[in-house]
Amino acid sequence: MSDWFRQAADGRITLTLHIQPGARKTEFAGLHGDALKIRLAAPPVDGKANEALVKFVAETLKLPKPAVNLKSGQTSRRKVLEVQGAELGAIAAFASA
């Protein structure tokens, strides 16, 4: 298993992410140490980048937004998301997207 995601016994998946806000477009950018790097087109102001991140991950996994929760890193580039109802294979495919 990769360092950037973990599955709990209850099925929840925790993602460790490195975020680059204010990018030209929103996309996965491969691994960044022990985190998955995501470039976000949204600016890092007033929570817009956090909202864009949750929306991007939820849409990519075809899940409702409430299934993706920002657990930590509200004001940091390093963020931890908790995802409910996603398949582990879909998460693992992020790094190669």
C-alpha cells in the first residue's frame, strides 16, 4: 500500500495530499514525498481552495461531496482528507492519473 492513502477497518480511506493552489488548471500531479500532489486552479483565499479540493476529489470518485471530508490542513498545503464509500482501486489510480 502507498504511504499517501490508508484504509481503516470501517472502510473509510484517509488521503494525505500536497496542494498547489492557484495553478493553471486542476489536476493530479503525481507523488510529492509521502503525499499525492494536486494542483488546484482555485486561489488560496477564503477557503476556496479547500472547497475546490473536496469537489474535485468527490467528482473524480463519483461520490457526493459530503462523502469527502477535510480532516486537517485547513490553512496548510499539506491536507488530510477522509473519504467514505470509495473503492480502494479508484483511489490508487489517482497517482497514475
